[in-house]
Amino acid sequence: MTNRFLGVRRAALAASSVALLGLVTGCGSGDDSASAPRTESGTATPETSASSAPSGVPTDAVSNSLTPSAPRTTASGTRCHTSELSASVGRNNPGAGQENFPVVLTNESSRTCTLYGYPGTAFVDASGKQLGPDPQRSSGDAETVRLAPGSSAWAGLSFANPEVSGAATATPAALVVTPPDEEDPLKVTWKGGEVPVSGNESSVRLIPFSPGTGA
């Protein structure tokens, strides 16, 4: 996991001048900026557990171009739906001034399903208001991850340590996570401390899903 996160760190430093954006979405492959939770073409042990996001989560955090009741079929089966998943945030794996967290989705259903691409993520306060800019999707080779019942996939979330970067900070109450090609988010209590919310080094980066928990 460390090697993949180092690549994300280089991308984060290159993107340090990116302006503040809106709220992020679960999405397919690509390295363009993640926009308000919508998904894009292509289908598309953890510390904290998740539940469905409350009504306080911003509307843009759950918008999507697809309907959850109409699964899109891939060569590996149908995609995983929010109702079949639990979300968590794994242990920080810091390095060279970078904070690196695996965002983990686990298949809680009795069927095998698939994930492809990037999750939608957003830091929010206790009222559900977004903190900081939208995360940026790092370039990388997305793969279809086939999840048997009980199996997990992880996507990397990284940002520069605010004490090193000098970015303004806030401490989120939660991380909102939207699975790829889904509208409904999951809400994970955030225990990772302060995150950058403004300044030239406030960018947060995502890498696509891979099998496992990222531990």
C-alpha cells in the first residue's frame, strides 16, 4: 500500500494550486477532478463502521446519473449496491509528510458483486456541511474488484500533513462515502484528526479500488 500512496503524494504535490471545488461522488475510472457525487462511465481490519447518511448530508453528495434499482452488468457480475455494503476507514499509513487512509467497502450481502473505479468522498461536520475542497482522482489503472460475501475492497485517500503544508484545518465529524455508480451514501465516523480545508496544500487525492482492506 505504501508504494501506491507514494504515487498519490507526488500527484497531490503537483496539484497543490488547484482551487476549491464542490462535493465528491462515487465514480468510474479517469483522472479528472471528481465532481458532485455522480458516477462516470465504466463499471463502474477497519477501524470504524458506517451507516446510511442522514438527511443533513448535502443533496449534491448523493446525486447520481444511475438508478440503484437498475444494476449495470459487467463481465464479473452486477455492481455492489449501497444497501449491500458497509464502509470503514482503516489505519493511517503516514509517510514523508503525507497522511494516507484506506477507505474500505465490505460486501455484507449473500451474493457476489463488483466495484469499479473510485468512491465518492467528502469530509463533513456534525451538521452535514462539507469541509474543504472536493478530493481529486489520481491517475491509475482501475480494475473491476469482485467481492464475494464478506470480502472487501479499498481505495486510497491521501493529503499532505497540515503541519507540514501549512494549510488551514478542520476536524470532520464524518467521512461520507458513496460507492461507484450509486446514489445512496454511507457515513463513517472520522477518527483521523485534522484535515486540510483551505490553502494551496488543501488537495485530497483518491486512488481507485483494489482488493483487500489496504492494511
